[in-house]
Amino acid sequence: MPKDYRRASIPDLKNIEYPPPESQIRQAADVDALNVARMKAKQGRLAEAEVDARGVLLSRLKEQGNTSPDDKIRHRLASVLVEQGDMSMRKSWFGPRSKFSARSASR
């Protein structure tokens, strides 16, 4: 994942009188990394975007458990895979008759 100043700040939370929860910092860091992945995909750097998006997905799964990964993360990763031409992952995550298409992936 990209260099992460948010996660690097977590040890310093103990020095703040009313710190935000660690989980909130981690989630914000994942959103930042997901936005970086999205920009790389728009630049055509699809392999890098996929690595970053998968890293965010793994981070969220580690934080939240396997029960409910954020749909935004799954959709962004799926959009990168669709742009690469890999439709197999999209079908396994969203079903064969999903409304998710290559057109919506470019948003």
C-alpha cells in the first residue's frame, strides 16, 4: 500500500487527551489507499491499482472480519479487474446477472 502517514500516527494517539478510536484511523487510511488505487487505475496503471486495492481489502477483512467487507472496496477492486479484462472475479463476487458492469467501473 502507499506510504501511510495515518497508520504511522497511531502510536502517538496516547499523547492526545481525547484521541479518536484506532479503528477510525485505520479506516481513514484504507479509504486514502483506495483512492490512490482508483487514481492509478484511471492512469492505466492497472497492476499497481489491483495490488493496492487488494491490500485495502485484506486490511478491512483483518479489521472487520470475513463477514462484511465494505462493498465500496469490493466494487473498486472489481472495477480494476474488469478494466484488466478479468470477469471471473466479478462473477464470483456479484453473481452472473449483476448490475455491475464495465461502464459503472469507470466512474
